[in-house]
Amino acid sequence: MPAGMEKFREMEPKELEVRKHELTEELFRLRFQIAAGQMEGLKRYRVARRDLARVNTLLGAASRTAEKGSHGR
């Protein structure tokens, strides 16, 4: 399991939603830096994009788990 995933697994769904919003805004700003030719932003962009994917994966898993729980027999 990727080491980066551990820090997100410990978060509650509300915290993940906040982190998702932060990462989305960060990616928006980093796109402008990259377009302006600031290559320092490129590495951070890649990391932020992966982090956002991890957060989305965990949020999806949490919603599927909650959905199964609400359809209990």
C-alpha cells in the first residue's frame, strides 16, 4: 500500500471533503504556475493530483460502505 495513502486513511469523511476542496484549489493555482513556465510547480502538481485521486478513492469507498449499511437486512 502506498505510504501516502496512510495519512488519508486516518481522516474522517468530513476531513477528506475539506482536503479534496483544498487540493482542487491548489491544482487550479498550480496549473497557472506551470503555464507561466515555473517548473517548480510541476512536481507539486503531480503530487497534488495523486493526493486528490487518493482522497476521491477513499471517499468513494466510504460512500459505498455507508450505502451497504443503509440497505441492511
